[in-house]
Amino acid sequence: MSGSDETVTRPRRWPLIALAIVLVAGLAFAIGRFSTFGAAQGGPNAADIGFARDMQVHHAQAVEMALIVYRDTEDEEVRLLSYDIATAQSQQSGQMFGWIEDWGVPQHGSDPLMQWMSEDGGHGHGGSSAQPASEDELRAAMGMADEDELSALREATGTAQDCLFASLMIRHHEGAIEMVDAIQRLGSDPRVARVAGGMAESQEREIQALRSVQERLGCS
């Protein structure tokens, strides 16, 4: 009966986390807009706007990967980590969406991903004018998974899936931390720098937790 109970119970949990993510993102959107009241008159610069746009793209994939694993994993620690990642990054995305709305600029710009980093003393990833980087190359530079890796994550099961998730998410977080380092050098909005710093701190902790999972599961 326990196997039958699990089959019945687990699908019911899936809509709950999806609903939680929608509610968290919506609340964060409102907070993001509210937090712009009283902001500096000069407003954001191009780096602040580019960071908010690109980090939403980055976070969307983290949420996607976390939901895949939350749905499938039998490992309670991995389940809790994936839940935390999905909800935290949904909240942050909603907040950044709110900033962009309040700044009065389009949610999506025409610049390539990470173009705002091109002035960062050679740390940008836009490529040279003679040979600009493709979008796939830019996403890889951000630590994001490609379509083959996402397909592999969906198709994997058990410990193999948990290990792949840990590996992909560590790389993903490391890409985000590089973006945070850049916005703290290039941005003009103190609020953006402050929130970005909090993102990096939480993702550093998650990296350590994911490495602990890798060690416990014997991931290669």
C-alpha cells in the first residue's frame, strides 16, 4: 500500500509548489515596485537595467531545473534544496521585474545577453565586434545549461538525476555570482547592488550544500 500511497500523494504536491511560486513572484513584484519609491533621482544606469533583465533569464532556468528535480527526486535533502532555489529565485525575479516596470523601460532589450558587462575591464562576454558571441555561447558564459543538458536532466532518474542537478546548479550559481560581482562594480543603484549581494550570499551557501550532496551521493 505504501507504494500506491506515494503514487497518489506526490502528484498532489506538484500544483502546490507551482502555486507557491506564482504567489511569491507576484508578491516580490509588488515589493520591487514599492522599493523604488524614494530611489535616487539619477535612476539606474545601463548596467542596472541589463543586470535586472539578464538575471531574470538566468533565474528562469534555475527555477525550471529545480522544479524538474523537485517533482522527481526521492532524496529529501535534494527536494528541500530544489524547493528553496525555485521559490527564492522566483521571488527575486518578481522583484527585478518590478524594478524594470518602475524604471519605465522595456522588460526585454535589444542588446545581447551580458552586453552591460562589456565595460567591465575585459570581463564582459559580448565577444569582439569582428566575431560576436552567439546566444548559446553567451548563455554558456552565464553558467546556464544547454538544451541537451536540460533534456538529460528531465530523462535522468534517481541518484543520477540528483547528481546531474547538483553539477548543473553549481555551475549555474557560479555564473550568477560572476554577474553579481560585475554589477557591484558597474551599477549606479545602491538597491540593486544590495539585493545582488544577497543573491550571491545565498547562492554561495547553496553551492556548499550542493557539494555536500555530491559528496554524500558519491557523484563522479
